[in-house]
Amino acid sequence: NYSINIPMKTILEKYLNKEIGINIEHAFRFESAQIIAVEETYFSVKDENQSYIHHFSHRSIVQIIENDDGINIGGFLSHKHFSMVIKVGHIFEYIPV
């Protein structure tokens, strides 16, 4: 039984200090990151590769997928398994040449 009125903070807090999948820098590439903070209006993750800390507004979340059995993300040769995947929106920049 799942309510549709769960605050975003409550959903994210379940994964605090856990590894998730998230498209940090590129709209279509998901990476491993650890949720290190969850606040009322934003959350913070530490990426696996460079240990940078990224802060995202809850409003930037396009979709969250949860599955206790895991979600496979990745390509043909390599993929990762996460219990939560967050898709955030990206602003595409147009640079005239």
C-alpha cells in the first residue's frame, strides 16, 4: 500500500548514506552516487568517480524508480544494480558556432 502524498524528503531519506543511481552530469548516463544529505528542498550526493558533492533541488527530480530487488542500469558490457534510481532534469545549452 503506497500513498501518493509522501513528501520527497521522506522518499529520499530511506536511501541516506546508501548508493543510488543518478544522472548527475549527463541526461542519459547514470552513475553511482551516495546520498549524503536530505533537506526540505534539496538533497546532496557524492559521486563515486571524483568524490564531488552535488546538490539538487527537489524540483529538479523528473523521476524516481525504487525496487527492493534492484534496478539494472547501464549498457551491454557493463551495468550496475541499484535499489533507487533518480533521474534529474538537465538544461541543454545551445552554443552557436
